[in-house]
Amino acid sequence: MFVLVEMVDTVRIPPWNFQRRLNEAIAEELNKKLANKVVYNVGLCICLYDITKLEDSYIFPGDGASHTKVHFRYVVFHPFLDEILVGKIKYCSQEGVHVTMGFFDDILIPPESLQQPAKFDEAEQVWLWEYETDEGAHDLYMDQGEEIRFRVTDEVFVDTSPTGPSTAPPAAASVEKKEAPYTLIVRTHFNVICQLKT
């Protein structure tokens, strides 16, 4: 679920931080820049683990800050495929069950990956599993806030970096749906904890 990723970056330390120890100032700048951000094809950055190498610092003309090339390791949330995780149901929609882990919300169980037979209840806005027993079928609801175990089947990275001015009219551009930069596509694993509504 969490991995250490080796990274290299040039860190700018402003002059008012020169009185601090270099490692502390660099660690703070790296966490400001990366913590809680998604790095494309890497994952969700959590926190700095350690600094492995500091190269020489330079001050460029016209800028009083120091610039240091830093080699470091960062803790990243990036579950491997087929890993089993536990989360809570955030909400349900026609596109599937949306799951949260508290610190990461972009997890989707599409309808075809739910335990079958499953159907969406429009009135309750929840997915339900039609569980067959000897006494007949029972509807087990996947309610918001319920714990769920799931298996990672795919991941989707979307490049959300700026692309420049749009050629579309301003009204059409404002309607665009904002995409998540990192989404996990999962399927339910073993039993989903569902509630039987009477």
C-alpha cells in the first residue's frame, strides 16, 4: 500500500530561512511541495522519509535564494494490483460504489465488479446485492459509512497539468468536470458487509 520512491529535485531555500539547518529547511520545502499531491505515474505523496544526498548549493543572479539539488526518498500511497484493502463506503451512484480510506477518496467499484446479482436502488441511492437463500431472495444494502474489503484491479492516472488557453467559449469551459489525478478501480473481495433492511 505504501512504498518508498527515490526522487531528485532542486529545492529553493529563500534567504529568510538561511539561519535554519539546511536539512530542516529542505525537508520543510519538500513537504510543502509534495505532501498530499499526486505525482503522475507514481502515486499520492504522503511525507518525506529521508534525504540521501545533497549536492552543492548555488545562488543565481537576480535571486537571493539558494538552489540545492537533492536526492531523497518519499513515502507514497501506491497499492499494487491485486492488493486487498479495507475502506468505507463514501456514497453510491449509477457509476458504482465510491469508497474512501480516510486519506484517499478516489476509489471506485464499478457495477460489474460488485457481487452479483446487484442493482441500484434509485429511491435509496444505494447499491444492493440480491442474496439468494433457501427462504428466498434478500436485499443486502451497501450503505454509506459501512466497512468494505476490496481488491485493486486497475489504476488510472490523469495528467491534470495546465494545457494553456482553451479555444472553447468561456461558458463551455466552466462546465467541464474536474477529473481526479489518481483513481483506483477495484472490485469487492469476499463478502461486502451489507445490511438487510426490513
